[in-house]
Amino acid sequence: MNTAIIVAAGSGTRFGAEKPKQFLEILGQPLIIYTLQKFESCPAIDEIILVLPAGEIESFRQIAPKYNLKKLAKIVSGGKTRAASVWNGLMAVDEKSAEIVAVHDGARPLVAVEEIIKTIEKAKETDAACLVGFVTDTIKEVADGKIVQTIDRTKLRRALTPQCFRYEILKRAFAQNEASEIVTDECFLVEKLGVEVSIVEGSSQNIKITTPEDIAIVENFLKQSQT
């Protein structure tokens, strides 16, 4: 069984909104619903585990039925860090039937279903796979207020989500490392095991909403997809 863990447990304090960004409405629908619908419609996903702030779970349960999310199996509360939230989601996976676990940011509603499928397929082949994006800016290494060197960006990629792993590998990666704030993605922990992580080239459209300006960008893409 392939399980998607959708991580949407942030408080939204950095976003500056009155409520967590994942519940802000875009074109009349909560942001998190768009994300869930992508995994709901993905044939490679069998079930979804949603990780939310503890205080938002009940209100989400009240609105969820109207969106007919048949693959949404469990809703669990998040932890103090992103990594801790992913761990909580992982603990809700049935290890007897688990095969591939796909971890995805709830604030990435524009991920393509094909991207999800390709990353899962790559993880089945190689045990671990990460959706990535090209780096388009020129990257500089700096020290003491000065540029030290220019980094060859052709060798760099931005880590996107989903990031997909065989269940036993991801569980071992968390068990052997602390889920602290320095852990910004799952690949970091898997890399520390010495496991090679394959890549799948993704679209630049798969942005993570981090600022109010990003809402307008996502809204524009959604309008285009609906025409």
C-alpha cells in the first residue's frame, strides 16, 4: 500500500495571517483541499494521512465530508517541528501493509498527479526518490560580507515534494536521528543513513506557499487550469 503523508501542521505565524495558511481560501476553497485532491485523484496513492495542528483537527473534520476525500484515512496532530509532524504521520501508517510513503507539504497545491506517480515509481525502483526543481538564479557562496565564489548551478537542485521512500527506510531514518528543527526534509535523514536518494525532475510550478504574494501566484495558475 502506498501512503501519502500530507504535512499541514504549521501555525502560520510567519505567514502573518489570522489562521494557518493551509486553511486560507483560494477561489472559494481552502488551500489544503486543493493539495488533498491531487493525492485523492492519483491512482498510485492508496491512502492519505493528514497532519494538522491539534487545534484545527475538529474544524477540519466538519468541512471535510463536502469534498468527498475517500482516501483520507487518518488525521493526526502535528509536533513541535516539521520533522516531528512527519514522524507523527509515519506512526499512523500500518507497517504490515506499508510499501511506499510519499511525504508532501500541504502548502504545495500545484503538484501534478504525474509528478506524484513518477516519484513513487522511482522510489519503488531505488528505495528513495525526491522530486526536485532546477535552480535558475546564480548562487554565490559568501563569508564576512563578501562573495567567496560562484557555485555551479547545473549541479544544484531545489528539493520539492513529494519525497518518497520505502516505509522501512523512512522509519529507520527517523528512529536513528532526532526530529529537530535542522531537519527541513526527509531526504536529509535518509541521506544520513547512507541511502542514495534518486531524483525526479519536477515543474517550477510546484511552489510552496510561504508568503501572501504566493497566494496570488497559485490563484492565477488555478484559474488557468480551470479554463
